[in-house]
Amino acid sequence: MINFLRIRQAFFVAFFFLSNFFLWAADPTTSASNVQFPSASIDGAQFKVSFTAGNGTGGRIVVVKEGSEITGVPVDGTRYEFNSAFGTAGTQFTAPGEYVVAHLTGSTTSVTVTNLKPGTTYYVAIFELNGNYATPSTIDYSIVTPTDKKVTTLSAPTTQTTITGFTQVAGNSVRVNWTSGGGQGRLIVATKGTSLTATPTQLASYNYSRDFGSTTGSSYWLSPDVFVVYKISNTYTNYADINGLEPNTAYTFAAFEFNGDITPVYLTPASIQTITTHAGPTQAFTNISFDKIEGNRLDCSWSGGNGSQSLVVIKKGSPVSNVPENGKSYTSNTVFGSSDAEWVPGSGEYVVSFSTRRSVSITGLEKSIPYYISIFAFDADKNGYTYYYSTPLQKTQNTAMPPTGQTTVTVTAITGSSAQLNYQSPASGGGNSRLLVIRDGSPVEFLPEDLKVYGGATSTYGMGQLVGPDTYTLYGQSNGGAPNVKGLIPGHTYYTTVFEMNGTTAPVYLRPGASVQINIPNEPTTASYNGRFSSVEGNSMRFDWQNGDGANRIVVVRKGTAVTSVPQDGTSYLASDKLGEGSELTAGQGEFVVYNGSYSTVTVTGLEKNTTYHFAIFEYSPSGTGPDYLTASGKWLTASQATVSAPSTQTSNLIANDIQSNQASFTFTTGNGASRIFVMREGAAVDAEPQDYTRYTYNKNFGTSGTQLGTANYFVNSGNTAFTITNLKPGTQYYITAFEFNGNAAPVYLRPGATMYSFTTTGGVVVTAPAQAASGPALEKIDGTSFNFKWTNGDGANRIVIARKGSPVSFVPVNGTGYSANAAFGSNTDLGQGQYVVFNGTGNVLALTNLELATSYYFAVYEYNGSGTTIRYGTVALTASGTTATSPTVKSSNPSNTTTSNSITLSWTSGNGAGRIVVAREGSEVSAVPSNLSKYKASNVFKDGPQLAVGQYVVYSGTGSSVTVTGLEANKNYHFSVFEYNGVDAPVYNTTDVLKTTAIIGSVLPVTWLSFAVSEKNGKVMLDWTTTQEINADAYVVERSLDGIRFTPVLSLQAKGGEGRNTYSATDPAAGSATLYYRIKQVDANGKFSYSNVLRLAINGTPALKLLQNPIQNQLGFECSEEWLGGRFEITDASGRTIYKGEITTTINRVALKAGSFGIWYLTVYSKTGQRVSLPFVRL
């Protein structure tokens, strides 16, 4: 018998083997090529190899060998470790002396190989591979590699640099000259002294500094006293200037030729020569200049010479006659005359600088005095021994001198508050700046003090520095033009004086100055002129003019007729550029002030289109009694202008040309407007118009954000020439119209627009609108805040449902527009007038939520085909309406009951509600009512269900007509209320017309209670009760509560039994709270039980406090004893937030509560004596 299982296993083994065999057999077919060794990257101990990659999918490995061709080949399935440092342990290839230096992938086709020997030949092989290099079992190498690819590292040059000598030898520097050798570069080193034996480390690259010894670190020296002072890699530079040397000192220099850059190879021994620096400078400084000349200060600088340091000596009135001594240092002080800086006692010559700096600021000088300066160049060795060049640079300079020529000043263009000053510079002798002061009422008596700077840079009187009685600076220091002085008072006389000066921080003035008198008139004499309207819109216009000579002016505007009133002297008028909001010149005349100020332009707003407005400008100047207006006949400027009106001829002949799939071009005939704007809509006629006074943004790219008008209408162009609209959709109909307008920023449009033109773009998918509307509307699961709306679909692929509260739907969807839906009514975009899309899809059921109870809602169902821009809606909609649940109108009736020892079966005839709940209460009529939209989970076990208020339990909820209530007690009267409702999960109740009935449990209890009392003694609660007729009684359980609602067992006592009188006592040692509630649970031998009355106990004399109802809805009632009167109370919600605070003025209190969170809330009362009690209650 043939074993097919073994045959199948053998087949799969063979298949697996062959699959792997053919996977490994796929060698790369193209090897690396174009192997290059860039000459710039060949160094003494490294080189760079680059190449063109082959077609290995897993990259390629690079192998290097010293001295001979590579003979090894890679082994498939092997991953070779690699390192660009040649010879690294663990990177050996398959033959001796061969090392893998790189595995390269992607666009990386080069590697720099390091750790090589100078002057040595290395061979390179590159093997392409397929597979994943991280997974050796997938690697398959090509054994073909470019051959005879080799490179030789650099060796030392054969010809050394030759130092040919030294030139420009000074005390602190020297120029080293050389003839280059045969290498790529050369290294110049120096040491102090006559011996230099150090040589550079082979393959080490050095940095250099031409300031000898200025930089430390092994990259800057061959040994700690041999410094690299120059390094160059060209052959045409043959000298270097070395600085930082000491005077009169021997230095030895050496030059080393090298090849390479990063790992250079040096030629040794070096070319060596020694030079001794000069004993000090050999050239004096030159080119002294004075950067600042003040009355008490001179700033100077100098250059040239070859000394490394400067000694500056200054003398007042005569030349410096002494010279410095070699080896000596001098004390300096920039304050002239400092005794410690007089270098030769009694000479009057003072050292103001002794340093490497080539500038100095000399202070402590006298104004207008000549000073003689001598600057000596010197060098110093490391011990501070100085070598001076005895010939100094000399210069004489005066401190600032007062100017000799005074600027004169004149005045022109005097107005009621300003005057234009004019300068006339002197022919010669003027200063570098001037001081300008002004005084009110009297000539200027102020004279500036030399060396003092005065503040001020203003053209307004009184804003500068006060320098004398009513005397202020205008410009403390200025070399510009004369100002137009402002802030002047009509009827006042002003005097201005200008003083020339030399210097900036310590100036010297020419006194006295030149003055001019300014007389400011009271009433202006010249009216405004040259009025013009530079911008006219539909609701605004700008009026410009040339000012008269008043300090200020008011502009008055009147609609329809000329201004006839004039302003009254002494009266100030409030201006507003919105017509009608400023002061009225004469009550009831409509002449309003739109401007009050010193400028010459106003833009008036709040105007009406196509209306003429009249302007009048009255010049005035302020006075002590108020404004003084120029109102002489003909002495004010008048003008008039009409706002723009709508054009009278609309755009015509609007047609599309060259219609394509995504664009169309348009031509038209212009109307008589200043311009026109074009509006386009997709899929339907343009249904919105531009509004007057609004300037709209347009874009020829249809649908651009920010260009929309109304819904789906877009501004696409404005202007006078043909245009092309882009971003259109293939096979889509568009509508376009135009509106002529006049104006610019607030235009007035001609409406209606041009004759509507429509066209359809080429191409695209043709989508037709559905022909059959939805039908068969129906409502289900009608609730107080929701219901289900159903229908039978029409012939559209999809449909949308639009809903509206209180009125039929008027919105019509636009073709090419999709609408997002939300079944929570009112939660998405309002389509207008409270209309919302509540459904969009293929189904036929809508669960609508977020509704209002007893409210009608209207619907429109539109079928549609297509998606996005191809959406086409049916033209006929299914319409329907529905109302949320309302309160039932007929209550339940005909109650009847039957009782047992612990239950009542209650029956009734149902009203017209969809359902009803039954509420039971022991001993009193049911007073609570259910809350609309609240669904109650009933329990027919009395006290197990939810409470509408304390002790009022929901014992039934449903659609039936009877309930058996258990857990009742004998000899108790139970009251019931039956509330009809409509709805399911958010019902609406009839709480005004309610069936009420009672029933009594008449059977004899197993225990008769004679008494039950609680009291407090020494912080403990004492409980005492008396019973009789204990038939079948088993035990008594004492239960305690903090809130009168939730009780917990405290202790238990065995029942004594029998028909006689039994007395019981118990103690609760852990009272703790200020107010406690107790009850006794009597348990029968058969497990049945009943309760005693609930007793409340206030601990430690706490005054009485109790809730009138618990749970509560919107009103809390509580009763307190008289001890609480005059105190206060507060109510906090479940989160601890204070909801209400109040004073306690009566023993019965009722508080209306605002909406808030549900749960356990707290009433806390505070007495005047500091007592505090808190009671919890349930907020429904």
C-alpha cells in the first residue's frame, strides 16, 4: 500500500530545500565600477575610496589589503564585521592580511580608510551582495570585483624648506623668509634662545598662532617651549610676520616641509636659523587724530610705528621737553594733573597712558587751552624692562573754543498756536551745534554755562528743560533746521534765543545769543482754504483742506442744505466723525460738529447714500475765556458733496465662452457703475445679493474660502474686462450674475443683478435627481424628549431628513452640497430659522433626541443621488410632523382593594395614559408628585422602591391596572396615588388630576408597643421600650441613623415573650453625632419583622432641627426650635459647592432651589452661640 503521507512530507522537504537553494542562487548581476581615490583625500595614514554601486539589494562590502592584490572571496550566508580603521581585530576577511572596512548601502558609495602606514600601497576590492546583512542566512555575494584598484599613501617630501633670513626686525616682531621645498606644505616653529632640537610628530596635524607663545596646548607646540608660529599649504607664500616677541632677545626658527593634511608626513631634519630682536622700536607712531574735542576733554588715537606699547605725555601751554628712560615704567592717569602721573617732578608733564592701547580719553582739562601731546613707542621684555624709541609723535590741540560766528533767527507763518522759526547760519566761525530757548512774556535773560549740557528735544513750548522764569529749552543741542514752535497761546508774546556752541558732552557757548520776538494773535485772521473731497463712499466721505492761521478749527456738516449757524465765542464743541453724535451748533438745525482739532482732514461716517452734505470750517484760537472763532462774513471755508448712489444701468450680455471641464471664460457689456462684481453658484440660481456699504473679496478660483455670499454663492470677479473662472467641476451646471456699483470701500449696488446666465462644464459623470419621494411617514416610541420617525424610502440612493420646531420646513437643499447630520436636534449647523439636518444615509428610521416635551416638530425628507459635488436632490420632498409626549388627560378611576396581614392588592380602571405609576405612603395622604422626564423603577415591596419624598414610595410602574403591595404592617392606614403618564424612557405625567385611595391592614400584630423613648446621659444614648402580647416574637434590633433615612443595626436583644408587660433597656455608647435617629426592629420567629416609630435625639443639648420633606425636588423645607432663631443656614450640593445662604428668622423655613446636580445635599445651620448641625437630604 502506498504511504501518501510520507510522499507528501518528502515533497514539502524537497520544495523547502529547492526554495532556499534558488533564493541563495540569486547573485547580484552588476558589480561596483568607476573606483576612484580622490587625490585631495590621500594622506599619510588614510585615503578615501569612492565608486559607482552595482545592483546588490543588500549593499556591498569593501575589503582592503596592504601590499598585494586581494585573493579572498566572500562566503554566502556570512556576515563580516567591519571597521574603517584598517586592521581592526575581528574584521578579518577570508584571506590573510585582508580586512573588511565597510558595509555600504543605498546612496553611500564612499568610505575613508584610516590607521594606515605612510608611503604604502593598499589594494581595494568591492563585493556586491543580495539579502539582508543583518540576517546572514539570506546573504548571497557576487565574487566579481574591480581588479587592480590600489592607492599609495603619502610619504615625506624629499626637499626641505630653507629659511633664507629675517627682515623687518623690531623689538617685538620679525619677518621670517624662506624658500619652499618639494612638499605640499611647510610648518614654521620657533623657540626662545639659540637651540631648537624638537621635531613634529609624524601624522600629527598642528594649529598655529603668529603671536609667539600666546596659545597653549599640544596642537600648538612641538614641546612646551617650541611653538608653531605658521603653517601654509601653498608654494607662493614665502614669509610670515611673527609677533609677541621680547626685545633684545634671541629666537631660533625651524622649517619642516610636509605632505598631507589630516595625517601629514614631515621631512626632518629642519632648516634652522637664529635672530636677535631689536632693543626696542625702530619707528615712531604716526597719524594722530582727535575723535572728540570738548571743553574739558580730548579723545585721541594714533597708528603706525612698530612699538608694541605706548607712553602718552601731555602738557598744558607748551611742548613736552623730557624723554623716557629705558628700563623704567611710569604711572599713568587719564585725569590731567594727577600728582602721581607727573613723570618729572615740577615739569607740568603728565603721563595719561602707559599701555598697549592706541587711544586715550584725557579729562580734567581747561576749556579753550592748547595742550601739547607726545607719544613714545616702546617694547618690554617678560621681566618688564622697557626699551623706548626716543623720538615721539607730537601734536598740539586746543580744548573746545567758543564759536565766533552767531546764527540769527527769524519767524514766519504765525498761527494762533504756532510759529515757524528760521535760522541763518554765520558766514564763518559757527559752532558744531546750537541751543534754542524760548520765554513767554519777556525777553530771554538766561545765559548757558560752559561745560554744561541742557536737555530738550521738542518743538512744543513748556515741554523742554526749565532754565529760567517761564524759560524753556526747545532743543538743548541741535545742528538741524529750525522748528515750527507749537503750544503757544493766542494773545501772548514769546521770545526765542539761539546760542552757538562747540563740543558735545562739555560744550563751550558763544554768548550772548541771537533773539527774535513772536506775537501770537487772539482771533485768527485767515480762514481754511483749498477744500477738496478725496474719497466719497455710500455712507462716508473724506474732506481735506489747507489750514488757516487758527490754532485749531471745527468742521460742521449739515444734510441737504448749507450751514447757516456759526459757533459762539467761548463755547467748546464736542466733535464726532459719525454725523449726528457731535455737538449741534443750533438745536434742531441738524448742523453737527464732526471735527475739532489742529489737523487738516476728517472722514465723516454715518451718512446716507445719494445724499448731499454741506461742510463749513471755522478757525479758532484758545483764549482765557475759551475759543475765539473767526466768524466774520466770508471768513470760513464752505463746500458740499453728495454721497455715491447706485448705478442706473446694469451689466448686460453676460455669456460664457470656451467652456471646459474645469474652467470657463466670460465676456459682458458694462453698465454705468464705477465697477461691478460677479457672483456664481453651483447647481442652482444665485439666491443672494450684495449689501450696500460692504466691500467683498473675490477670487477667480471658484469656491475659495472667504468669498462666499449667503449659502454656496461665491464672488468670482470684479472689474471691467473679460475674465476666466477656474476650479470648476466637470459636467456641472453653474449660474452667474453681476451687480454694478459705485464707490470703493463702502459701495452702493444696483439690485437686482444682471440677467442670470447658466452653463454646464464639459466631461464628468451625469447624475440625475431621484424621481420618487419617500412616503409612509410614521412615529414610534414617542417620549417627552425623543421619538422615532420612520418612512418608506423613495428611489434615491440616499436621503436627508430636515427637522424644524413649531413650523413646516422651508429649507431646500442645494445640488452639489452635502450636509452633515446629527440626530440630537439643534446640535449641528442651523440651516436658517431653526432648521437642522437630523439624518443623512440609506436607512429609513431616525431616532430623534434633544426635543422639548409637548412640542410639535416638522420634517422634510429629500431623496438624492450622487456624492460630493455630483449630489442631485429630488425636487419633491416627503413632509410630516409629530409631537413629543404630552400629559394624559384622563386619570385612573374605580379603585378597589383586598388586604392580608401584611399586603394590599390595589386595582383600578386605567386612564388614557400609555402607563401609570402608583405611589404609597403610610399614615398620610401622598403629597409628592413625579418629575416629568423621570422614569422610576418601582418595587411592590413597601419601602424598597424609590421615594418621591420621605416615606412616599413608588410601588408600581407599568401599563396594567393592579398591584399587590407587600411589606406592610397591621393596623396601619396606607394611602395611594395613581399618576397617569405618556412616554417610555422620558415620560410626561398628569400630576393635577390623580386617583387617590386608602386601605387599612386590620390583622393583630404579634407584638403590642406600649412605649418607646430615647435620652442622652454622659454622652451615651439610653433606649427604653415597653411591650405586651409578645406572640411568636423572637428579637429586637436597635437601629441608628444620621439622616433619618439610612439606618444601621447597633445591637440586638432577645424577646422575653408571653402576653404580659415586658420592659427593655439598651445603651448606645458610640453616639458621636450631634443629631441621631433611632428605631426598633421587631423580628418574629418566622422571620417577619416590623418597626417602631422613629425617634430623633439632639446630643449635648443641641436645639431641635428636622427636615419637612426628604427626598426633595425644587424646594427644601425645614423646622427648627426657637434656639436657632437669629442664626444662619447654608445649603451645599453633592460636590461641596455652596448653593444658598440665608438667615433664620422663623421656625418654619422653605427655600426654592435652582437647578443643580442630583444626589445627597446638606443643610447646615449655625446658632448665634456657635452651635452647628448638618442634615443630609436627597435632591432628585
